[in-house]
Amino acid sequence: MTLVELMFAMVILAVGLGALNILFIFASETDNKNSKATSSTMLAQKVLEQISAQHPDSIQVISLTDCAGNAWNVNTVGSPAPTGTGARVETDTSSPFYGGLDPSQDYAAIPVGYAMQYTDCGVGGRQTVYDVRWNIITVDQYTRMITVSARQVSPSNQLGGRLFSLPTTLRGIGGM
């Protein structure tokens, strides 16, 4: 093997290791994104189950406390279709969020008691904030449709980005 061949082999090895380094970094970031998406699904399910456990005519307010000590009130009162009460339901058929909750709706525009910015504590004291919002549509006296959406709040509080995960939306029918 000549010195020129050895240098070519070293260049190829260096480029390959550099590419692998980028791959490992991206894989770690994607794994973290998937972990946060799983947490948002579990949080949406928690809210959905808490609301579903109440009688459809109930006006009881449920209280949830996050790991930062914030007490969040979860209103369980609904109103008739198509709008219901709570976060705005996306009715534009061309929207990718059609039938779910509109994630572009400003958090401050959602009625009090129908959204929260829940803080979850992780390993090493790391905290993650999730935007959780819900809407309750009264179907009849004994039935209601509950839609809950959750997503991690991004540092810029915007939708999109390389590690963006679509909001998790769960729907359930609560009744007697």
C-alpha cells in the first residue's frame, strides 16, 4: 500500500465518521422528540379520562397539579355542536387539523379552564412544558364529545421546526 492510497483511505474514513456523527446526533434528537410526543399523548389521555369520568350534566371543575406546583382547573361543561366550549375546533376541510383542535389558536384566546400549560418534570430536574387544550361538545342530555390536544411548547412557541411533532389529539364520547 502506497502513501497516496493510505491518504485516500484516511480521507474516506474521516468523511464517513463525520457523517456517522451527524447521524448519531440526529437520532438522539429524534428519540427525544418521540419521547415528548409519547408524554403529550399520555397527558391528553389523562385529561380526557378525567373529563369522561364526570356525568355529562356535571358542572364540577377538576383540579390537576403539575410537578411545578401549578394547580390547573379543568372545566367539564360543554355546549352544542358545532363549536362546543373550549379550544376552537378546526372546521376548514383543507386544514391538516380538520376535526381536531386548532393548534394555531393563541393560548390566551382559549376560555379559562379549557387549556393549561402543564409542566412535567423529568430526569435531572429538567422540566418540559406542554400546551394542553380541550373542547367539549354536548351531543344530548346524556352524551358529550370530548376532544383533547396536547403538544410540547417549543422555545419559540411556534409550530414547526426540525424536531416538530404534530399535536396529539384524542377524542372520546362521555356519557351515562
